[in-house]
Amino acid sequence: MCGIVGYIGYRKAFPIVIKGLKRLEYRGYDSAGVMLYDGKDLMVCKTKGKVSDLEERCVEESNSDATIAMGHTRWATHGVPNDVNSHPHLSNSGELAIIHNGIIENYEPLKKELIKRGYTFKSDTDTEVLINLIEDVQKTENLKLGKAVQVALNQVIGAYAICVFDVKKPNEIVVARLGSPLAIGVGENEYFIASDASPFIEYTSNAIYLEDEEMAVIRLNKKLKVRKIKDDSLVDPYVQELQMNLEQIEKGGYDHFMLKEIYEQPNVIKDTYRGRLLADQGIIRMAGIEDNLERFLNAERILIVACGTSWHAGLVAEYVIEEFTRIPVEVEYASEFRYRNPIINKGDIVIAISQSGETADTLAAIKLAKERGAFVFGVCNVVGSSISRETHAGAYTHAGPEIGVASTKAFTTQITVLTMIALRIAQAKGTLNNTDYRRYLQELELIPEQVKEALNTNDVAKEIAAVFKDSTNCLYLGRGYNFPVALEGALKLKEISYIHAEGYPAAEMKHGPIALIDELMPVIVIAPKQGHYDKIVSNIQEIKSRSGRIIAVVTKGDTQVRDLADYVIEIPETTDALSPLITTIPLQLLSYHIAVMRGCNVDQPRNLAKSVTVE
């Protein structure tokens, strides 16, 4: 959601913060702002729009020698996107400044009380309420900034990652988090603050990730102190060495991050199974599984919780895990799971999937599952993220930073991890014979080369995109393992091109959606040779007889579907259970090219955020 960047040190702060905000643009936002302090004046510059708009507006600030700054990109929750509602916000005295990611749920009663005490408000935001609450506590109780922030946060309900600055304490920034990520980069005589490590990766490889309900007072030339917000107890901060590098968060010659990340999939899938999959020896070795193998072998049920693209990966996993291990699997939207009083039995395993590891609904679902006594296993991409810390065990996907808002490589690497989990459990349970087990391992090892071959469909996808770029609706159909791929394909098109699209099991088409089909409706059918091929051919014939325009994703050499379809995209053949790793590639490329041709912002689609850290 919102992006936070802060700096305190010896360098000029403005260029560091602006560059950092650009690195966080993938999170999604509608306005941006910056605060600088040069030892004399507190300067604030903010605007509706992009960081580039902010840069143009802040001409005077950009020339400042200020070595303390806080920057913010806002994704609107309370109040429309405009200059006034943009962050940073100042307290009534003008001495305190704040940037905030999250939602203060009880801001209305707090605001009413503050108004009674004489405070006035310029914006519609909950954030301005918080900074005035901090100021009120500071003045009425005669407290230093850090203590005032702590007391105020114990009065609020909601989620937050905040940075607070006080002109009376010009050598410090106070930060805190609950439910929204916050990283502190530790350099030589300087500190960096950000929503993730990407804004400061070229300056330091050392970072501290605050845990929920922790705060820190960051002072120049002094040891950083971390405390628990509730009881004021000191916490020994863990300094973590960052794994990412600058090259990973640059476009590398591609027009968009999304296209770069689509083309990274052969390598990142290999990185995901590297050291875990030894096909020639018949071994899958994953520490999170091996250390808890008995739990998985004795599991009566597996619950998968996730949101968006990760939910689709969970649906693929449902097919794979049930087929291989014969353990019942249920896949739930985390946002529904957390509110519907779910039945969780002793012996159940909950697998939580999230690219960022910070998804608010998934984190809440994890906490609920743990309270009910379930064993919780996390699958995420970001090392040190909240989900990796909250779960009992887990596995990283090793996809590397995913900057494009629409997930691509996250999807395929999540499926890779979940497939390896299913294969290892099936081997240990004996529900998959050794011949089939070894065959799947060999097939999985070949996937990166097959994905690379599938990427050769780019030119065909581009040609088809030119034909259908002005469509207003689109239908995606798949069966079996490829039904979730149909859902994912439709989501990609919706996310980045703003064309309405829906995914369905192909057999369900005749139960309603077939009414939509006419000569204007593009229908994308995932029809690999493996699986329910004959059935899906029948579904294609039903579409053809109603003048639907068919785009078919088929196995190389297919002739039967080719004769029926208007357009064909050929992919290499693989086993049915692994086919989603291949069939999703041309759908990603098709969505990308349609979006580009429609003039859409591919990497930062409107209204969307990469990491959904608020409800």
C-alpha cells in the first residue's frame, strides 16, 4: 500500500528520499510528499499524482542541504487523493510531522475529542488525527517525543507503520509498526527507513525489520533502541544481511518490470528448486517439511489461505496435493476465513501463501489458525517478512524482488514450492509409487527449459493482442489443473488492461456464461493434450457453434483444436499436474501486450497496490 522512506545522516536527504519513493512506486499510490529539516526550517512539499510530479513541484526543497527527510506515497483510505490529504501531515503547532501507512480505525472519536480540546484539522485523514494526538499527549503529560508516540499508540486501534519527527528533537526520528512493514537500514553514521529494503539497498546491506507492536528511536551517533509499545520493554534488535542486490530491482533493459519478471521465470523456477530437488537421486529436501514431516503425514486436512494470485496458486496446489497425497485440501480466501468462524481441528495444517509476506488478511488468518491450535506453514517470497516470522515453519520461493504489481513469477514459483511439498509428502506416505515419483521429479527439473520455450510465444501473443485490444469482455476457460490458470489469466487481464474478464471451469460454461458468447466475445481456452482433452474439445465446439472467437492454448503439434480455433498458441508438452507452470506463460504475455497497446500503466495499474497491508 503506502510507501515510506526516511533518512537521517550526513548526506543530502532529498535525492535519497525521492529515489527511494520511486523504488516503492510498485506498491501503488495516488499522491506523494516529502518533509525536510535543515537545522532551521521544516519544509513540506506534497502533491496529488506521481513521484515525478512531486519532483517537479519541490524545486526549492530539492536544493536544500537538509540531512533529515521523510517521504511518502499515499494509497487513499480516508479522504480523496488530493494535495491536502497527502502526507506528510503536521500537528497544529507545526512542530511535529508524520508519515503513515495503515488505518487508524478509531480516528473519529479521537478526532472529536481533539476538536473539543481546540485542535483543528485541514485534511480528511486519520493520519492528521494521529499526529495531533501525539502532540496532545506530549504537551499535556510533558513527555519527550518517543514516550509521547508510545502513549498515543496505546490509545489507537488499527494498523500502522509510522515515522514521526519533532523540530525540538532535530537529531532523531521515531518509528513504529503494527500490521504494516517497516525496515531500518543501518549504515555508517546514518540510518534509512523504508517500507521494504529496496530504497536503501545501494547504501547498506544491513537491515532491522521491526516486529508488530515495536517502536524505535533512531538517533544520530547513538545506538538504536527498540522497545515494545505496550509494556516499554527493551528489545534486542536483530540486524539482518540483505539478500537482494541493485540489479534485481532495476528493469535491466526491459520496457516494464512485468515483462522482465515474466522472462525471469525460467531462472527463478530453477532457483526455487535449486538445492531442494535432486532428480537424479530421487530426492526432495526442504527443511521446513523435513523438520515437521510427521505433522504432514498425520494431517487429516490441509487448509490453504491466500488472496489474489496466491489464492489461485493455492487452487492449483489443492489439485496437486489431493492427487499425490490423498489428504483433503480446502482453499480459502484469507479475507473470508478470518471472519467466518472456521472449523479448525487438531491435526489440521494451514498453509498460508503470500508473495510479500505482509498481506494483512493472510496475516490475520495465520493468527486465528494459531489461536485455534493449527500448525501453520508459510509460503512467501520475502525473507524476514511478517509471515515468515509468524508461521511455525515455511518455505521461501526465491523468486527475487517482484516489482510489477501484477504477479507473474510469484505465481509460478509458489506452484513450484507447493508441488515439491506434495511430492515429498506423497513419497513419505507411499501414496505415489516410486516410478511415478521419480518421473515427476524429472519432469519438474525440465520445467525451466519448457518455460523458456513457452516464452517464444511472445510474438504470437502480441499479434493476437492487436486483434483483441479493444474488447470490453473476455472469457477464460480451463479444466482440471488448468481451471485455476483460467482464473489467473482473467485476473491478469483485469488488473493491467482494465478489460472485464472472467475465468470458468470449461464444463460450467453451459450453466450460464454461454449466454454471453457472440461474435464479439473472445474466449481463451486452455487445452493442452494432457488431462481432459476430449471434454474441452467438446466445449470449444459449443463456443464455435455460437460464433465465439476462440483463442486456444494447445500442446505443440495439436491439430484437432487448431481446426476449431481462430487463433492458436502452442506450448511444449508436460505432464498434466505440472502444466499450469507452462500454460500460464502465454496468458501473462497476452495480458501484457493488450495492456501496453491500450496505453495502460502496466507496472502500476490504477487503484491497485502490490502489498495489501490494510483491510
